[in-house]
Amino acid sequence: MTGYKSMIVGASMLIFGGYQGCSNFNKHIESDKKITTEITMAGATATLNKDQGVVSMELCLENAEKGSQMFKDKNLAIFWSDLAFYDGNNLTKLISAAKQQSREIGMLDEAYKTKIIPENAPEWVKQTYKNNVPSDILTSSTIIQRLSDNEFLSAIRDAYEGLNDAVSGGVVVSGNGVNSNNMSLLDILNEAKSNAWLPWTDLKYKDMQNAHAHTYFALIYANMAKLDEAVTELGLAKTILDKYPDDALASMAMEYDYLKVGYMKNSIESIAKELNDLNKMDMSRKYTSGWFGQIQKKSESLGTEEIFIGDVASALSGKQGERSTYYWILGLAGLALGISGVVRKQNEY
């Protein structure tokens, strides 16, 4: 390449790389501000319903939902184009589900305080109220009334606790930074995806990434008591694993049974069945403190509570920042090429 061509190509690379680098970095900052920060704030507020006129979980999640539109129909995975964890639409669905659950638990809380069910309350809120409010005859007993109030408040507490875990892990920390020695299904899938890129394993890296992502989403939905969505996500994870025979191993170096695909399939089927059974219970037995507690216990097989929407948002924001780095490297390479072209052009004279 002549000095003149090097200058032209280098300048083009510098302009393109610099522009794209700055653009992606600005989006990284914007996503942190409009999505991750709002989710963090949602987890740090005790007020659920935005109609109460103060900063609430619902309002923060509504803002995060609007912010997540910047990732609509985009997949920010760098080297693979369709990894579920980095699909912006999946993030928006999770935030929307959390926002809806926040509003509905707020309605339940309002019904408890006012003894009136909001007109636009969903069926589960109405049923929870009916399940926990005794008849007029029984309310004449102070003991019965206190027991009823205790059960009602316990149901609200457990529903809120699950939602708070799903939004921010219950505390403002990064789930990725929490050390855990659990051997849940997510831990096993995480180990499998970490090994799947090695050429001597039986599994494909992208498939294990997506199976892990759908299981991750399933736990978040389960924590929010969105069992239809949780079972659907587990079904997507199993469909991916069904591509492989049961004896396929995630690692040839460690031939443990739990790293065989068959074990992972059976685990997913077992957890999906348990959640589905809870979901299909008679309405008169659902949405009690014990029912929410059962979801929590069954979900522990999926993973720890340090799995939450905030980490998904942080991951997408991080990928946006990573993209800016690659573009800046391209721009610097263009600068170097342009300088070499200038030197070469001078030497031609």
C-alpha cells in the first residue's frame, strides 16, 4: 500500500472507529443511568405502587422499561449474534413483568389496608384477598381476626420479598461478584458453558450459553411468582439440550454425572413439573404465605437468590462498553496506519 493510500485508509478507520467508539460509550453510560440505576433504585424502595405519589418500585421499573427500549430488537453479543442473555427484548420482558408484579402487589397491600379490592385488580389479587379475609361471622373474634391479618401480611411480605429478590437480589450487590459453592442447576450449567468452548467437549458453546440464559430467566420469573413464564423458559432450555444425547459430556477432563446432558435435562424436567403443579393448584389454595414459600423452596434447585434483573441490565450495558473499546482500537489502528502513510509519503520525496 502506498503512503497516500495508507493515509486515506488510516483516516477512514480513525474517523469510523472514533465515532462508533464514542457513540457506543455514550450508550453504555446512558444505559447505566436509565436502566441499571433505575433497577437499583427499585430494589431500594419499599413503596410498590406509583399511585401513592412517592418514589416507588413500579415507577422506577417503568423508567427502566422505557430506557430498555434502546436495546429493542438488538443482541449485544460480540462474537455470537443470537445469545439469549444479551437479547434486549428479553431484558424488556423481565422488567415489564417485574413492573406489573409490583403494581399488583401494591393493589394487594391497598386491599389489606382499606378492606376494598381495587376495581382493576387482577384475579390473583382478588383471590388472595378472599383467601385471607374471614367471613363477617368470624371477624367478631379478635383471635381469628389477628390470625387472618397475620396470614394476609405474610402473603404480602412473601410476594414482595420474591419480587425484590428478582429485581435487585434483595440487596444492592452484583450477583456475579457473590461467591457461592452451591451446586444448583444454574451452577452446573455455568460450569458446562465454561467448558463448552473447548474443542474436545461434546457440546456447542452457544447452545450452553442459551440453555444457561433461559434457566437464569426462569429463576427470575419464578421469584416473581410468574410461573407460566418460568416454565416456558425452562422448556426453551430443555429444547436446546434435547439436541444432544443423554451421555454427552460438558467436559472430558471431569467425567462427573452431573456434567452429562441427561442429568441436566432431568433436573429441568423435575423443576418445571414442580412449578407447574404449584401453578395449577386450585385458586383457593394459591397465593398464601405457604404457597409463595413453596415456590421459593422449589426454585432453590434452580439457583441462588443472587440472580436478578439488575445483573442482566449490567451485562448488556457492559457489552455496549466493550463494543466501544473495540471501535477505539480500530480507530487507534487507523491512526497508526495514517502516521505510517505520512512517513512513507515523506520518504517518497
